Amino acid sequence: MTRIPLLLALMCAIAARPARGQTLPRTRGQLLDRVLRWFLTRSHRSPDGPAPATLDDLSVGALLELLGPLAYSFACQPGGWVDLMTEDRLLQGIRAARPAFTDLGLPAAEVLRNLSIRAGVLA
């Protein structure tokens, strides 16, 4: 993983702020899972070190359950994978991700805000 600059940078960022009781990820999947959870808790946005998580583990898990079906909606476009989606298409994809969306108990626009503005996962 260290031969790919982005993955190396992510490894360094995680190593600089180790989570209690966690070792460094050994696979690309573990690394991406840890980074995604890190982004969803927003602890990466604190200038002086890890900030308290704004989302608890249950909320992070619920958002992760939603991201799979949402990614699938990106991939199932007539022309294949789409990197850029309009806000309307994102909201449709979020609403279509049932039961993950309904389990969140939030309006689709709030879920989109959580994933984009607050977490930085969707930009």
C-alpha cells in the first residue's frame, strides 16, 4: 500500500492519531474502512488533534449501510459509473436505499448534508 501516495498519506494520518486499542490496518480494505469511519466521525477536522466524535458508532454504521446502495446507484447508470451526480440524483439514490435510509430517521437532505458537508465523504 505504501507504493500508492494517497494510501501512504492516509496510513501516515492514521498512524499520527492512533485510535485506542487499534493497530495499523494491514489491508487496503481495512485502511479504507478506517478512513471512512474517521471521516464520518469528523475527528479529522480538529486542528489540534482528534476531536470528539459527532456521530456515535451506531450512526456511523447506519451511514455505512447507506453508502453501499448509494454507490450501487452511481454504478447502475445507463453509461456506467458516474463520478458526478446532481443533488436530485443523490437524493433519489439516498431515498431508494431502503431500509438503510429509513433506519436513519432523517430527511434525505439531512443525510446528504451529513455525508457531504459534515463528513466530507461526498463532495
